Amino acid sequence: MKRNERAQRRTQAGFRRLGALLLVGFLPLGACVEPPEATITYRVSGTARRAAMTYQTGPGSTQQTESTLPWSSNLQAHPRDFLYISAQNQDDSGCVEVRIQRGSETLKQAQSCGAYVIATASMSYE
């Protein structure tokens, strides 16, 4: 009986080790590590004096505002969040430029020039 118990325990331990090896073997390195959340800055600048902005503030949530330029707003972004900023020139002439930034790094940008033109930048945060 003791011989059977030892053999059974060795078999169970072997299966546990094999299961762990198979699990580790199928996970790519870093598969369980998500990028951290980050502070994202929407920036609007240009030669236009005023612009109307629409921007994503969270999952399924947008906000609109009108302001003199330059203008900026910060938000906390999580992996796979959708980021969006558009700015419409409110003048008869001039340019508007939009940027999505993480720190000093520009992730997306767009520019448009003319009366009442719109510049738009969007992306998924990864």
C-alpha cells in the first residue's frame, strides 16, 4: 500500500509540474503586464484667436468648450482608452493645431488653416 501511495504522489507532483510548465510556456513574456495609466494633455494652439473644442474625457464621455488660444486640458488615461480632440477655428482666418501629449511626447497631432476649419486628432492609448 505504501508503494502505491508513493507512486501516486510522484505522479500527482509530476502532473502539477507539467501543468505549470505548459502554462508558463504558453504565456508570452509580459502578457500579464499592462502599461500604466498616464496623464494625457490635449493642447490647442495656432494663429486663430478662438476655437471651439470637443474632447474625450473618459469612456463614452465628451466635453465641449470654447476658449481663446492657446488652450489645454489634462486627463488620466488607462490602457485602451480612446483619446479624441477636435478644434474648430472661430475666426475668419488663421490656423488651429491640436495635439495629444504624454508628458513632452506628442502622440498625435493635426493642423488646419482657414475660416472655421476643424483639426482633429484621435487614437487608442496603449
